[in-house]
Amino acid sequence: MSQLAQRAPRNKVVAIANKLARMAWAVLSSGKEYRHQPLQPAAA
């Protein structure tokens, strides 16, 4: 995470960590398996 902290603003690093923590909590509390949904391609 230190490499990310060097490249990105602190608030963005905290936001990413928060998102990952919420995803982990949702998976652990639901008891279901995590299903990755691929990103939609950007419109050109």
C-alpha cells in the first residue's frame, strides 16, 4: 500500500481501502462466495 500512497493522494488511498474493507465485510457477513463482475468496456 505504500507504493500507492506515494503515487495517489491520501484521500484516494483511504477510499480504496474503505471500499475493499466493505467488500470483504459483505462477503464475510453474507456467507456467500464472492463473484467478481468484470468491468464494462469504456465507451469510445
